[in-house]
Amino acid sequence: MTHFIDRRLNPKGKSLGNRQRFLRRARAQIREAVQKSLKDAAVADIGKERKIKISTKGTKEPRFRLDPRAGGEHDFVLPGNKEFMPGDEIKKPRSGEDGGRGKQASDSGEGDDDFEFTMTQDEILDIFFEDLELPNLVRTTLKETPTKAWRRAGITTAGSPTQINLVRTMRNAFGRRIALRRPRPQDMLELEAQLAALEMEEPQTDDTRGQISALKDVIAKAEARRKWIAFVDPLDVRFNSFTEQPVPTSQAVMFCLMDVSGSMGEREKDLAKRFYMLLHMFLRRRYEKVDIVFIRHTHDAQEVDEQEFFYSRQSGGTIVSTALDKMLEIQKERYATADWNIYAAQASDGYTQSGDARHCVEMLNADIMPLCQYYAYIEILDEREMEVFASEDSGAELWRAYRTVAELWQNFATKRISKPADIFPVFRELFKKSETA
Amino acid sequence: MVTRPIAEKPLFTESGWDFAGLDCIYRAIEEIALNELKLDVYPNQIEVISSEQMLDAYSSLAMPLMYNHWSFGKLFAREETLYRGGYQGLAYEIVINSNPCISYLLEENTMTMQALVIAHAAFGHNHFFKNNYLFQQWTNAEGILEYLSFAKRYIAACEEKHGREDVEAILDSAHALMNEGVFRYRRPPKPSKERVLEKRRRRMQYEEESRNELWRTLPAGVEPPGAPPTTEIEEGAPAEMKLPEENLLYFLEKHSPALRPWQREVLRIVRNLAQYFYPQKQTKVMNEGCATFVHYTLMNALYDRGLITESSMLEFLHSHTSVVFQPEFDDRRFNGINPYALGYGMMADIKRICEQPTEEDRDWFPQFAGSGDTMAVLKDAWANYRDESFIEQFLSPKLMRDFRMFALHDEADEAAYKVSAIHNEQGYKRVRAALARQYDVGASDPNIQVAAANLTSDRKLLLEHRMHRGIPLHEQTRDLVCGHIERLWGHEVVLAEIADEDQVSQAE
């Protein structure tokens, strides 16, 4: 007998659990590799599925094996002889070279240093954003329709058929059947077997006939009993119950302020965009409810959408304070501090119209910082400048001005970025989970 | 040859397949396989799966179910990358040595390929599994799936009870010793399956007894399913050590002072798996050769009867020839001797020797040259040989010439290999012996034994590696594996390499 079984509809991803175990196991190596590979990615490719090469440290699977290179002698056979005669000599390939042709393929290449595989976007981002959070996030009021979540709430006697708790139901039924002495199928079979045996008996005496009718009675009663006492009674049925519970949410908004003026070259803009791209993904991934406001500015500021923020080109002079104005304006209009946690990240090359820096500082100190949970300023330098401004104290006008703000406010952070490789460490530093949290 | 009426029309003409078509072609193949080739097979269960499921199956050692472990995830990641990157195609099928014999067909195969795969797996491999002595003696086709499902649940329950890290650590160590976890020469003391069934029976009995008492609410403790209700130690007091012991996992399971009962059970699971796979390791060439020979014969028979079209025959031949392709040693594609090529080559050669022998064949194989009964010779070979003995017995000079085989002698301190024999009159025997040796797992696996264990004082465990022809263990992996053994033994472990001349060098 042959069975053809269509398994294609069976659940896929049987290996997912094992894959996660593997990723967890190789976490340290993977994180290193992910950072390295993200560094060289183009803006649009950040967070795409990609190939990762990790060292096998931590995921080695050693086995005893023989090492014929280290000593001893052995013989082996190869196919495809063209010119060799007995007694000829063939130089050995140096170790490491083309896998030692002629050696039996060593199993699974254990001992090789690198292991290459593909990771999905989710896996990469999970690893990258691990241990990061928005600092100082506080729970705001619940007055906005709070989100609800379904929670288990025990077992009930009423519910929809899809929620039947089979185990509980069958357990109840089983107990009831025993308590009410419902004849079991094997009891019935036994009785019938007895009956059949009696009926087969030759010759039929009165005694046996009497037994037969008695047995028939018993069977009829048992049958009847089986009828009234259902196998599963509505009484037995239990349902899983769920209730809705409000989940307190914290609302937050992130203002992304980016300088796109003429002084920002392509390179600087690219760095800034990478930073925001990362920030954007981080927020989207970790905080479903976070609003993001994109503001870009030259000599005046505009609120733009995501697409425009990352992909459009614009140029002009530089007045940083316009962006701060814009931010305040939007905040007043849409994001009351009572209900919202307010965050801002600003990226600039540090140059602004003379005098504007002081204006910015005033605004920050007087209006913005009191509202904000956290304000990150990222200055984008080219590498030459980075060397010049090696110390934290020296820098362009805006940098020096912002240093004074940072001294006043603990939740104001300033960082510098001069090459793609800086972005990730800086990002991680800015959003590190605080120890006290 | 029996002449048969030519079918009026082929069974299929389209390249797509459906279940009715599969059933039809299966019957046709079955009819020829059972009545003409007289194959003896387990009942077949054929399952169609998607490519993702095939990848899943790959990474659980090609078994339909398997306990969870990160190393399978690693395997999956590698296979997936190779497949998606286009470096490697998927196997057309996977077949499992079980009763019923389960074969997986890939849904993307064409109808011709499905026919090929059914012939290959459901009849070729199946016959081999059922009849080869190694499989008969060492594996339990009836119980393997049940055992795996037990193993999976047991390990999952252990993880819940003892924490994932602890269980993974034990599995890591056990996996490291998988190759040393088999009985090579003697049978395991007791077949595992019966033990498990017995345990299960006892447990069910226990459950039934306790369940009847309705009024007593039993605390629902998490208990590994299949585990006996109370601690059940091995028959009698600590079993007597029989030394030397080649099966390290068995030894550790029985005698390690450091392991808890569930850890011993985990070792046993890994050991049973290792034992299950051991025959496959020793019969790669024969197993694939048998399946390939069978599918070739069956497909040709179908074609001769007009049951498949010329175009599917061509498609079949194309795929068949690429399966049995043997790159030469200096080819970039060379990756050892292709077991399909060698196995199929030898079996097709046996057929030739039976039917059209040359003088040379009569000299070399007087027992069956010209006997005409190919299937009898092949079936005897399939039943009673493993790769090593099969090659030693049946590799013919003609095949050595066809493969242009030559034997190399390698000494570790020499800068060059020496050609010791080639495919000529003086060399045939030596080439054949060298090739057979190459397939002898006894020689290619290190021979490691437990030599002594001091349970009374310092509990030092002494292992010995008896070197074969002076080849030592690979040093780095040796040290890593020794670390795993120490974890399982709980005390110091010393591995001594013993040379042929009894020179002893010690390693930690």
C-alpha cells in the first residue's frame, strides 16, 4: 500500500527555532560582523537582508579526527590518471592551498575560520538595536485612547467554539463518565463477546437461554445508559477566556533636524542621512507609537515627509535657529508636553550665520530644553577637521556654543561624526540603556 | 528478455505532475520493481514537500523530526545561504530508513524527475535499507520515528526543567563524541527501542492508575515524558566496567561520576542516533550505487514499454549522467570520489560481467562471470557487503581503467606523494586494496578507547588513541574534544596517543 502525502501545506520554518538558537549562540561574533558590514552599506541598503561572515568562535563543533599531515603514512586513490607511472612523485600542495586536493573531503570543513550565512533585516536590526532605548521616557497620561491588549483570564463555561479548551473539557468529561459509571466501549465488547459465546453454545439449554436473555437485558441497559450519559456533555465544555486590558502607553515624538545647506557637502549629508536612517529604523522597530517629525533647514526650515527628508536635494544658506523655531512651532501646535515625551536629534556641520549660534543657545536654554526629555546634537566633520578639533573643547561656532548648553543640561548630548564607521558607535552611545533604568 | 506488449500511450506527456499521475507512474514502477527485479521493500510512504521544507529537512540530519539544538540552526543557515546564492541545488529527494519507508519528493521536480526519484528512493534505497545486513543488525527501522519523537519531547522537557543552557551544554559535548559513540564490533547490550517502549508502557500504566482517582488533584509537575516515575538506575548497582571500551558515550553514560540521570538519558539519545547513522556511513557507495542502478534499470524498462516518452527519457538521461559524473582529480570540481559514480559504475560493471564477460573478467570473477543472472549477484552484494568489502571483492580492472585510478602513498615528512600503483596489470590489486581501505571506517576514524578509569581516588580517566600507521589526531580539535569529555566526566581526562611501536606521548 502506498500513501502519497501532500506536505506542502504543513507549517514552514521548522528550523526557525534552531536558527534563533544559533543566532543567540553566536551573538557576539554576529554583532561585530553586522556592524562591519553595515559600515560600508549605501544609505538605502542599511537594514536590508545581507550576507554575514562570522568567525566560528563559540559555534565550533569539534570532533576527533586524524591529521595525516602531522605524521604517519597512508595511501589513497584518485581518478583521472593521465601521465603518472608507478614510482613518480607529485609535489604536495602547500597546506591551505586549494583544500589539499586528493585528500578525502574532510567533513564539513571544521577548523575553517569563517562561517558565512544570510541574515534577514529583522535579525540584523534586532542585534544592532539590542540594549538601546530612548532615554528618560516617562509614562504620560492615559487620556488618549490607551491601547488594549488581550490577556488570558482563566476558564469559562461559555465562549466561542474556537476557544474550547480541549484538555479541560475532556478531563471533565472523563471524570463525569467515571462518576456516572458509563459503560466503556471495552465493557460493551466484552458483554457482546459473552453473548456471542453463549449463542454459539450447542445445544441450547434453558439455562443458557435464560443467561442469554439476562445478558441481553444487561446489554440493553448498558446501551441505554450509554445513551443518556453522553461521551461529552455540554456541562463538560470549558472555554479559554480572554479579557481586554488597557495597556499604558507612553507617547513620544522625535524631532529630526537636519542641516542641508550649501556648506554641507555630499559627504556630510550622506553621513547625516545615515544617522537619521538608523534613528528612524530604531524608533520604528522599538517604539510603535513614536511620532517622527522631519525638519530640514537651510536659511529657513520646512517640515517634510520621510521620503523628501532622505532623498530630495536642496541647498542654500544656513540659519540653524530657523529649525529650532519650526520645531517649537510644531510642538506647540501638536505635541503638548503633558501627553508627549519630546526628543530631538540635530545634525549639522557646525557652521551657521554669525550670531545665530548665540540665538540658538538662548532658545535651547529658555524654551526647548525644558520641554525635552533628550536632545542629541551630532556634528558632522570631515576627517581633517576631526584631527584639528581633537579635543572636545575646540570646534566650530555652534559646537562651542552647544557645549555651554550641555554643561547646563544633563539630557543634552553632543557627539561628532567624521566617517561612516563613527555612526554606529555614536548612535549606540547616545541611546545606551541607562544602568539605573 | 521477456517481450512485453508496448503500451499504447505513455503514462504522461506533460512535464508538470499531479497526484493522480504520481500514483499511476508509481504503480507502473512498482509492478516492474517487484515482479521483474524482485526487489524486497518496506511499504512506501511518499511525501511531497516544498523547497523550504527540504531545507528544513536538510538541517535536521534529514530526519522528519529532531530535537532542537543550535548546531542544526547553523547547518540550516549554511544550507540556506548556499541554496539562495545559487551555489548549490537541492537534493531531488530524501529517503529515511524507516518502516514504512518515507521518501520526500521536491514539489519543483518535473514528472520525469518524480518518476526517477520514486524509482531511486522508494525502490532503490528502500531495498537496500531493508536487505543490507548492517541496517538489519544495527538499526531499527520500525522504531526510529517513534524514538525520535520521544527524543524531541524528552529534550524539550529537560530544557524546561533544567534550563536551555545546561541541556545545550550536554548536547554540545555529546555531539562532539558522536563518532566515538557507536559500537563497532559488538551489539549494544540491549536494543534501545524496547527499553523506551517498556518505559512508556510503565508510565502510561502509572498515569492510568493515578488518573482514576478523581478526587485527588494531582500537582501537574513538568516531568519529562517517557521518563519513569521514579529514579530508575541501570539494572543493578553501578555496572561493572568492561575495559577497554570503544564507545565513549556509552561509557560516560554508564560510569561518569558527574552526570545526573537526565544527562545520562541525553547521552543515550545521542548515542542511539549515532548508532542509527553508522551503517549509512559505511555504505555510501553501495547505497547510492544500488539506488542509481535501480532507477536506471527501471526507467529504461518504462521506456522500453513505451510508458514514458522519448523526451522524458532524454531528460532522465541528462540528469542521470550528471549524477554519476566523476570529475578527474585535477578538475576544479573534484571533491573526492563521487559515491554515485563509483557505486553505479561497479554495479553496471557487474551486470556487464554477468552478461558479456571478457577473458579478463573470467579470470578475476570466476564465480559469476557469464552467469547471466545479474540480479542474483547484485542482491547478494547488496545484502552482505559494505563499501570496503564490496570494493575489495567486486572492483574490476576494467572499471579501474575507466576511472583511470591511481594510488598515492603519502608520508607526512616527505615533500611529495609517491605514485604507488596505477591501473595496469601490476597495479590493479594494489589500487583496489588501497581504495577499499579508504572506505574502511575502521581505518579512517580514529580508534579511541577508554583504557582506565580510577573511580576510587583521583577519578582520572585515561583514554588511548591507538594510532594506525602513525597518524596522530588533529591537535586543536583533540584538545577541544577533550574539554568536552572533561565536562561529561567531571574530572581530569588524559588522552594518550599510542603509536604502532608502543611509543607513548601524552596530551592533556
